[in-house]
Amino acid sequence: MSRLAGLSVLLIHRAPLAVMVGALALTGCRVRPEAPERTADHQEPPAVAESTVAIPVRIPLAVVQAAVESAVPPGYEIHKAGDKTITVRISKFPKIEINHVLHWWADGSIARGPIAIAGEGRSLTATTDCNGSLTGRFEVFKGADVRETLSVEVGIGVRVTPSVTPDWRLNAQVDPILQVRRAEFSVAGFDISVRDHVDSALRPHLDKAAVSANAAISALAIADPVRGVWSSLTEPRQVTIPSAPPVWVSIVPSAILAPTLHADASGLTVLVGAKARIAMRVGSRPAAQDPGPLPAPDTSAWAPGLALEAPIALSYDTMAHEARTAFQDEVYPLSGGILLRITDVKLYSLGERLVVGAYVDADVPWSFWNTKGWIYFWGTPVVTPADKRIDVTQFDYHEQTRSYLLKVADWLLHDTVRDAMQRKLRWDLTKPYAQATTMANALLADFRWREDLVVRGSVSEVGVTHLSPGNDDLRVGVVVKGQLTLEASAIPPIQ
């Protein structure tokens, strides 16, 4: 510091952004520092990684069941004839066998009961029990007919494994299920089974029903509910957070990923994956973006994952207050018996750098007055993830300041001053992390995106992608990672 009272130092900054700047204004009674220029606005933040959002489109069991019921006839008529070779043995002559061809005719009908729908994995099964009567006429010998009537019990059904076509319709592999449980005659002490014949009579009908069921399922277009979700995502929604300024969320989708299908007791779920950028903005409502037309589903594999940007602003006034608190009651001894205190701190931005002004008060043994004035530093704010804090790197005096101090107060060019500043310029990010988590939880805790669409999810990780110094604050790009699902509480009728 200068020993002369009333001395003012004027420093005009013309240096590049890669170094630290300092300026000193010294006086015993009045200080008029010239500070480096300020930055007008924040730098454009880097793009946040895309999220993969799970969007389940649910088809209720009743819809599937109605489609299957309409495709399967209520009953079948059977009209068959055939021959049966029987072997007759005479007990007294065991070696004698008589082979006789028995002619038969079968006429009857089978009616089905209600169709039961069950889901497991990626398949649905539709089964029903059929009961009917069958009257058989047998010509035991020429001119000698025997008539028998029996009940037939048959279990029939289909196993449906659906998929999604590029135009957002359901396609299905339909496998018939047929089990003839009972179809036998007892004639003259001989049990004559006609299960194979009943099977051959029913299977063509069941195959035809499977084709009809496939056609009915393929008519279930899911494009409309998916398109409705797709187009509504980009409309910003406000998330209400107590004691906080307005928070807006927008989702900009870019692709639809490999739909997977799951079936359970409640019905069929088409799980659609949407790749999208999700961002939160604080303040005024952002403009909606056009996502474009609904694209064809991508068949590549995918897994859900959330990367939600939740920007937090740290005001320079708050950061400066924390720094002043850190320097309070600190005394730094320099060479020559000089005792230096830092009594005030101010911060602002210059490009991507952070300008730090420190007001020093030095007790100089050879001076009648204490030496006082502002020293300006600058550096690059960085995040130390392990400690959840902001540090300042590349911290040093500005070249012009260094040149000036070499002439008038070289004792201030001391590593102790610079290093003390750098050690104390640390800001805890625990509170911003908690704020970002609160914002994310407000969105993920059953937030109603629209009347029939609810957002649900969970937070697994919180981190920082970037720092952006601005005119009044330091923006902390906090990104919340986890899972996110858009669940429809009700879907439009699928036809």
C-alpha cells in the first residue's frame, strides 16, 4: 500500500480472459477502485444428455376380451364319418382273431363357454371350455346298426403374442390351443375313441378363428393415444414448489424407441420408450417447441433413464457474504511485520471467469496510516464433485496489477495473499443439490402433466454439468438422474 493519503489508483483492464486480474485503489481516507468490466449475460449452457422416458399405453383386459369374443364363434357343428377296424377274440380259441371293419357316422354340436383371458410375459392366452353332444351310428354288421350318444368335453383357446407395426398397429402371432378331453363310445363292450376325429374336425375351425383373432387384434390402432402423448410433451408445465419462484418443465421428444409388450391380469401394456431432452427453467414460461409428426417406432433395444436439468442460481451477493464470513477475524502476517486483513469481498463475472474483489486493510509498521484498498482477482469457477463444492482455479493477479504493485507496493505481491484468497473461496453445493432434488421430486411425485397423464419417477443421482457466470449470479447446471414414467390414468377408446 502507498503511504500517501488520498492516493487513488486507476486500473483499466485490457487483458485476455485466460488470466486473473487485479486492481488496487489505495488511500488512507478515500478509495476509488477501477474494477474490470462486467459480463452482460450468461454463456449458453451445454446440452443435457437425452432421457429415455417410459410411456405405458394400457389396453384394458375388457377391450382385448371383447375383440376375442367377437372373433370366436359361439359353437361348431360336427358331421363326420369313418371306419374302425376291431379285433374279436374267442376265449375258447385264443389263437383265432377276427378283424372286422366297423363303419361309423358322428353328428353333433359343441358350444363354448365364456372366454377367459390371462396374461404372462409378452403373451396373452384366451381359453374356453366347450361342451357338446355327439350321436354316433355304427354299422356293426350289414343291416345291424347301433346308435350311441355321448358328451364331448373340449378345451380350446389361443395364445397371442402381439407386436407393434411401423404404423402403430398391433400385430399378433396367434397359436391355437386344442385339448379334446373326452370323446369315446362304448359299443358291445368295446371302447371306441373318436378324440382324433373330433380333433381333426375342430382344428380347421380353430385355425380359422385364430386368423380372425389376429385380424381383430391388428385393428386395434394405438397411434392416437401415443400421438396424443407425443404432441403434448413439449407444452411447458409449471411445477408448484412452496416458497420458490415459478418452475417450468418442458420435454422435447426426438424419437420413439422399440415398444415392448407386457400382459398381466389387468390387460395388455404397450411400453413405449421416448428419447427426449427434459429441462427445468426458473422464472418466465419458456416457449413450446414443435416435436414434429409421430415417427415410426425404433426397433433397437432400450432401457429407461432420466437426465433432468434443474438449474440453480447462486447470487453473487450471497456468495460474497459467505466469503466475508470466511475471512472474518483472519489476520495474515507478511514479511516486514505487516499484518493484513481482508474486510470485504465482492464478486461478478467476466466472460466465463469469476471476478473477485477483496478489500484489504494492512497495518504497515513504517506507515503512519493503515494501508487500505481493493484488490481484484479473477479465476475459473469449477465444481469439485467429491466434496460437493465450488472452487476457483487459475487464480492469480492480473498482469497490469502485478506490474503496478511492483512499482508502488511490491510487498502485496505475496503468495500468502493470493493463496489465502483461493483457500477461502469455496462454496458448498449441498443446498443447491437439495433444491434440485426438491424440484425433481415435485415433478416425479405424481405430477399431473395433463388431465389423463401422470408423471412418476425416482431420483438416484444428483450432479453438476457446468457453471455459468452471469451478470447477477452464478448458474449451477444441476442434473438429476433417475427414472421417469408417463402413465396414462385413462386412454381414449381403442378401435
